[in-house]
Amino acid sequence: MELPDSEVIPLRRDPLLPAEPCPVRWRRSARARRVSLRIDAARGDVVVTLPNRASRKQGVALLTEHAGWVMQKLGGLAPERPFEAGAVVPIGGVEHVICHAPERRGSAFVEDGALVVAGEAAFIARRVRDFLRAEALRRIVLAARPHCEALGVSPSAIRLKDTRSRWGSCAPNRTLAFSWRLILAPDWVLDYVVAHEVAHLREMNHSPRFWAVVESRTPHRHTATAWLRQHGAALQRMG
């Protein structure tokens, strides 16, 4: 039987309490050896992965068995923060209020500590996202330049993605890719991620030599990784 992509299943956090709606996303995997589940903090749902021969019934049984854990984890997720008028969005870690100015010309721009969005209200979210992506690319390119010069390396390209599990990557063809959501983090966190990926242009591994290169460029490595562990999931819930 074909699985739905997603559905809402009532689960009981506690046998004595009423059932609560649980958003579930189904995955079928030929590589999976057993039924498994995980919480997607970015999308705010639980992902159930089934081997080819497993049934949806088996997935629901696993969900029911671990209902308390699942509902606790979902309840502890950072709230969604859509890009809308009046919302606060961090740019380089500095909070800016989104101000809708339909009478203004242009798209979106920073003015007096606010992120001003012109045009119709229906386009606010898209224009905020477009502005953040452009600003992310600008800052990432600027951050990469001194690291590349110091290490004597050069990427073939720098691209943006909306990845959910990785903040940056370095491909074998020397293309560097970064999550545009790094613009929401403080500049020193963005700088660490950029330096990390630039270091891969010298050492395409995670050997002691690689980490020595990273440390030479970013003494704040551990502070930055700790910040991302603590706040990264919340950044994924924005927009």
C-alpha cells in the first residue's frame, strides 16, 4: 500500500491525558534495516522511516510505543517565526523588526535598525528571504576572502543552499556551499563556518592537520560550534 507523504496521527503523551495531534512524515527506504523515527526540528514533525517490507501499521506501533518521548520533543521545539510585518529577524545576530512600507519603492532594505519591506503584504516573506539570501552571500564572500588568501587556496564557486543538517560543505570540485540561514547567526559564527569550509580546500578531511588549519584561522571554533548547537534549530524555524 502506498504511504501518504505526511499525516496527523493522534498520540497520547500520557495514558491518562487526551490524545494530541502529532504531525508525521513517512519515508520508505530500501537501505533501512528496521523501522525508525526521528524528530525534524526544522520542520516541526516526526519522520518515520520504513524498510521496503515494513507496513505503516508497524510505524504507527513504534510511534505509539514512544509517544511520550515524541510529544515531549515536539513540544520543546522552538516556535515557528514566519517572516511577517512586526516580526523580529536577526541579521548578523542583531535583531531587526520587519516593517511593512507599501508606499516605499524597492524590495527590502535595512533602515534605522529595521528591515523595511516595500510593496504588497503578500510579498513580505519572499522579499525578506530574498534580502537575507543576498546579504548572506555578500557576507560569506567577504568572510572567505581573507581565509583564502592566508591559506593560498581558491574555491571554484560559492553557493547558497537551504540545508537542514549542514551549515556548510566543500565538494570535490572545490565548490563551497553554505546555508543562507547563517546570516541569522552572529558574524563570528558565520566566520567560523566559512573558515571551516575554506580549510577543506587545503585538507579534504577531518584529520588533525585539518583542525590545526581551522584553529589557525578561527580561535573561536568551540564557542561557535556551541552556539550553533544551542541556537541552530531555532534558526531553521524562521521564515
